[in-house]
Amino acid sequence: MNRSRPPNALRIPALPVAGSTAPDTPIGKWLQEPGSDAQPASEHAHTSPWHKVLWLTGVDYFSTLGYQPGIALVAAGALSPIATLILVAVTLTCALPTYSEVAKRSFTGQGSIAMLERLLGGWYSKVFVLVLLGFAATDFIITITLSAADAALHMAENPFLHATLGDSQFALTVVLITLLAAVFLKGFSEAIGLAAVIGVPYILLNVVVLAAGVVEIVRHPEVFSRWTQGIHARGDWQHILLITALVFPKLALGMSGFETGVSVMPLVAGTKHDPLSGKPPLGRIANTRKLLAAAALIMSVLLLLSSLVTTLLIPKEAYEAGGAASGRALSYLAHGLLGAAAGTVYDVSTILILWFAGASAMAGMLNLVPRYLPRFGMAPRWVAFRRPLVLALFGIAVFVTWIFDANVEAQGGAYATGVLALMLSAAVAVALAFGKETKKGSLLKSLYFWAVAAVFAFTLLDNVVLKPEGLLIAVGFILAVLTLGGLSRSHGSLNLRVADVVLEDEASARIWARLRDKTVHLVPLGSPTPARRARKAAELRKHYRFEGPIAFLHIKLVDDRSEFLSELKIRVTEDASGDALLEVGGAIAIANTIAYLSELLNPISIFIVLTRGNLMTQAFRYLIFGEGESGLLVYGILLRYWEWTPEDDVRPIIYLLSE
């Protein structure tokens, strides 16, 4: 609802919102401390060159090197390099083009979820967004738990710490998650400099380890010969490619990071020619595409090399469950090829980037949840504050860690489910966007991205069949969001639900000023024709003894009534008899609009006609379409509002009329 704003003189000051008073307990004050509200990424003001912002994406994307090679070995064995090659091909031909288009169409950093909300519209978009939020929560929460579990594994398996920490991976994981939550409770903002300090050494150390691995293979070419012989023994290339194509979905978590790459767009500096608002900032879009391409290319090279080196140099018994290389393949090689001291340096760097990946995921959730749920009316007020939300996410992360017993490989499928669901949504959003365009070549591009969506859909389905726990977690999040969101919206439906009120012109403003404070009788009317108004005025003055003019209220509901808050625009006119007509546009619910305007006008009385329809049907129509038994609803809304507002004047008399 980003409409053009009229002069402030025509804007009516908003009424106070129920529950907006500051908490009076010490814990409540701490949880909702001023300045502790969660701020979307789009509200960041500072920007940096794309090659610096790259590392914010990198701490999420590049950190998967800590566990991806080991998971690939378990999933594909000797075929890991070929399966990884397919992964790289999908990354460069499917994921990268998709998110390059998302960056062009969602340059405020809201990503594919916001694209689909705009493209679908209405309740369809709201439900779809809520479902995607469930998958996004799966992605981000498993990023936190998986990264913490792998960091704990690197700590426990380090030769200098193993004697002390060897059997405490679960406890270490919980400690790391607790530390993460404590940092965010105190106050944490994504720091580009810190991300670079952590990410650059990690990449360089991986290059050193992989280079040492390549040197080892060159010194012992027989390992390469044994690997190729083992590959040939599995059949011809068509058979091998078929097997690896079926194995590839297990490696899909190696494509994580693209959604994060788009979400950091507001931090990417553009050019001096970029517009401040409105039109697409072409410089920022181009630089974000460079960021995405650079991240994809760096990761593709590292994944290919790591899969080759680990496959050739790590024996099977070492990377299987419980083996020394399980969940830490490159660390195993670092210790074996470079020694315990250098291996420990690699472990420290890996632990840092894995922990920071969890921080990036936590920041992602703190940006994502307040952006949608409160606007949909599907969250309690505390969701808009960082600290209560951090505590809720902390509890969920500990619970998920307990479910998986801090096992890295076991969480890989769940992580891939969240990543692939978001990528599928992005491909569908881009395909729909091109499908609605009339430019030359748009149809072919739409078909291409539908093909990309099919690839992601197959990969997601295959992953769900093989690792259903990811879908179960996502479904759990989806059901929780829908259930709690529905209850929150139902409870909030008796709030006033108006965000802004403006008067159409100066004449409306002058008349409005004369109608306020016990001057008129408010009469909502479905048909505002002069004949209908005259007949209704005569009828009311005949049966009810009152003095003063009538303000007839005609409300026009918007087509999309799935929004929770409305922005009202009012045109006020007077007839020769002194009665007034208030024509209200932009409403999403009749009863709430009547109640809100009555509080602004403070009329002598309100006359509302009862429909006498089925109450269950009326309640459903009210919650979904903003219609219903307006008289009873207006009374209920005003009664709730009056309970917490000071009574500084006589309340209006409410007449419920029967047709």
C-alpha cells in the first residue's frame, strides 16, 4: 500500500494502538527496550562495494565447505566428484540466472517471497508466503543448528581438545547456540568487516589444504588410477551419469547462500546515477549480480576440488558415520597433510565461519519474520522486537538440535529441503514475471525458468523422498505459522485495523472539522444515492427523537482484503439540508472502519442496521472478506477499545436497527 502521500494538513492524526503502552515490569522493559525492535535489511543506510558485501553472503555459502565434502562422500562415495560436477552445472545454469533475475525484480532485498506476494495477490499470496516462510524457517534454523553442530564436531575432534571434549558434541552445540543467542540479545548487527576478517582467511586456508591435496595426488598418481578404475567398474558413462543425477539432490545444500545474496542487496553500493527511490537502481543490480556470480564461481571451484581431493585421499572407513573424517573431511586432510598445528588453525577458522553462518541465519530470521507476519496481522506484537524473537528462535534451535542429536549428516537433508524450496519459489517467481511481460523473448525466458523450476522441483521431491525429516520440520513450521497466525489474526480482528486516514481535498477537511465532537449522528449506508439518504433520514427522524445533522457513511472495500491494516481516503460533502456524506475508500473491513471513524468523529450516536444472518457465516465472511454483522462487530470493537482508553467524554449511543 505505497500510495502517494497528500499534504500533512489533510492527514488525520492516528488513534493510539491497543497494547502500544510500554511494559511496566523489569523483564518486559528489557525485552521491549527502545531501539530493540527488529529492523529489516532494507532499512540499512550504509552501503559498501560488492566485493566487500560478498563476504556476508560468503559466511553462509562458503561455510558449507566445513561439511559438504563429507556429506558428498557419504552420499556418492567414489562418484562424489561427478555428482559435484552436476551440482556445479545446476548452480551456474539454474540457480545463478534465477537469482540474477530476482535481484533485478526485488532490489530492496525482499527476495523471491516478496516477488510471489506481488505476482499472486490476495489471500493466495498470503497463504503461499506463509508456506514459504515455513520452508525459510527450516533453512535458517537448520543453518544455525547444522553449523553449530559441525563447529562443535571440529572442536571435539581436534587432537588438542579431543581428550577433553571428545564425547560432548551435543553439549558443545547447545553452548554455541546459546552464545549466538546471547550476542543477539545484547545487540548484534551484520558487520561487513567482521565477515571479511572471518571469510577471507577461511577461503585462503581451504586453498592451502586443497593445494596440498593436489600435490599429494601428483606425488601418488596411483590413487587417481585406482579411482578411475573403480569408476569404470561401475559401468558405462550413461549408467554413471544416471546414478550421479539421482545422487545429486543429496548434495543440494551446496547451493545455499543465493537467497542471502539477494537479501543483502540494500548493503551493496550502486553508482551515482542510481535513483534514490522508485525506479530500479541499475548500478546496484549490476553489482549484486557480480556478487552472486563471484560467490558461485568461487564456490564451484572449491567444491569441485574438495570433492576430488577428499574422494581420492580419504579412505572409506574414515568418512563413514563415526569415522575420523565424518562431517569434517577437509579438516581431516588438513591435519593429515599439514600437521596438527596447521590443522588446528584450520579448525579455528572453520569454527569461526560456521558460528558466523549461524549469526547470518539468525539475522535473516530477524529480518524476515517482522517483515511479513505483523503486516498480515498474524503475529503478536512482541514479534516486532528483537529480544523476544531471539529467545523464541533459540528455543526452536535447541529443540531441533535435540531431535537430530547434533548429528551433521542427519541434518543435511532437512537443510537441503529448505534451500531447494526457496530456490523453487524463486524460479517460479521469475517464470511468472517473464510470463506477464510482453517484451520480445520473454516467453522463451519464461519457458526456460519453468524448466529450471522443474529441475528444482525434481531435486526437492527426490530429497524429500530420501530425507523426509526435512519436510516434516518444514510442515511443522508451516502448521505453527498458519495456526498461530490464524489465532493472532482472529484475535486482532477486533482491533481498529486502520494505519492511516487522509482527506481527499481542502473542502473535505473543512467539513470534517465541523462534524467532530458531538455534532452529528453517524449512519453507515450501503447505497449513498440522494434518494436513499433522504428516505433514511426521514425514517430515522420519524422513529427516533434527536437533533442535529446526520453524517452518512459509505464504505468501499478494496478488492484485496487479505491485508490487515487499511489506509483510508475520505471525501466529505454536504447537502442543502445540512446532512453530510462521508465516502470512504481503501477499507479492508466495514465494522473496523466504522468503529475507527466513530472514534475520530466522536458522534452523538451511531445507527447500524442488523442483517440477522447466520452468525457463523457472518463471522467467516468478516474474517476473510471484511464483511459481516457490522452492528454487533462495531460494538465489540469499540468496547475493546474503550476498555483501555481513558473515558474523557460521553461515549456515543449505539442503535442496532432491524430492517
